[in-house]
Amino acid sequence: MPAGPRQLTEQELAVDPLVAARLLLGCVLRSTTPEGVVAVRVVEVEAYRGGDDPASHCYRGRTPRNDVMFGPAGRLYVYFVYGMHFCANVVSLTDGVPGAVLLRAGEVVEGVDLARRRRPAARNDAELAKGPARLTGVLGLDRAHNGVDLTDPDSPVKLLAGEPVTDVRTGPRVGVAVAVDVPWRFWVDSPAVSTYRRGTRRTRVVVPPER
DNA sequence: AGATCGATGTTCT
DNA sequence: GAACATCGATCTC
């Protein structure tokens, strides 16, 4: 009987995030929870590098939040944003050198019914995992999954090899107001790719007083 | 298809 | 106290 899809290894993910980003396109992220199984085919990602990338969560050094980014590759970095959403990254680079790839969008390839229950606002199946918080939502990921080893055969969340992709597109990262000049967003043609939105610049605006 | 806005709470200054 | 790797609703074109 045929073996299932190959699981990616820590070694092949221990590379620069720009390399890991292309590697992740077309891969399948498969999550098992008490509710059931949901899997998505990754169609859109973004690279975040350590040190020189002001948009990276580890730009200003190690903190409790970004701790897993400083650990081994192939782990899941889950963070809480905007007071209500979770986003998930795959840690890349090697031990001690931070880096990660944000999983921005995917196509649900398994467990569509459960995915629909988790994302009732989706108007069609392409919208189920169209966006980083939606992707984590359909997979049922939250802060309890921070640090999970995607390369472990016994892990509840696994990263599986998929069909190789062609025609990878690139552009600036979504919702990022700094380092807008680097095209570190990568995607393949799919209705699930999120629409581009410029980073909202929230530098303080001094409002002149009325009268 | 784009613009705007509110919700919500954690993290860092 | 401000920023924030977003979403969903509602409005205009």
C-alpha cells in the first residue's frame, strides 16, 4: 500500500525565509483536533527575516512572544493580533538565527465541512482560508499550537509535500507599513489568494483643534 | 472592486 | 498609550 505524502524535514526548512517561502507554496498543512481534520494547500506566503527586517517580530530582539522564531526550523509560530485573530508562521533558518514564513492563504483540500463550520462568514469555499487569520481559523489553530513541531510524525499539525508549483508571483507584503520596497510576498494563481492592502500608516496625526 | 470603520486585547515604548 | 503581519459589515463607484 502506498505511503502518504512526505512530511517536510527540519533540515530543508532551515534555510533563508526567502527560500523557505517558495518551498512552502503548494505544500499541505494538515491539522488534527478533537473536532476533526482540516488540510489546506498553501497558495500565498510572506517571508520575515531576522535582524535587518524592520517588519519582523524579531527585529528588536528576543521576547516571550517571538521566542520560537529563535528556535529550530519547522516549528509553528502562532501570534495573536488585532485583539481577536491568530496568524501562523513556519519557522525557518537555523537555531539561534530568527526567521519565519507567514502562511497567508490556502485552499481547503480536506475537511471542508468542518472548515465551513469554523468560518461561517465565508461566501464560498475559496474564501475559507483567504487571509492569514482565516487560514489559522479553518485549521483550528490558536496560541496552544505555538511551538508545535510540524516535522514530527506524531504532531497534530503536519507540513506535507505537495505537487510542485510553477509561475510563482511576488510583490510587497500585505498590511505592512515598513520595508514596503521588498517583494517578500509569494503566491501562485488561486482564487484563495488574498487581495493586496497597503500597510496603514498609523504614525500619530496631530489634529488641529476646532476654532 | 475599493474605501472606511469598529471590534478587541496583547505587546512594547 | 499607541501600534498592531486582520476580518466582516457597510458604504460608494
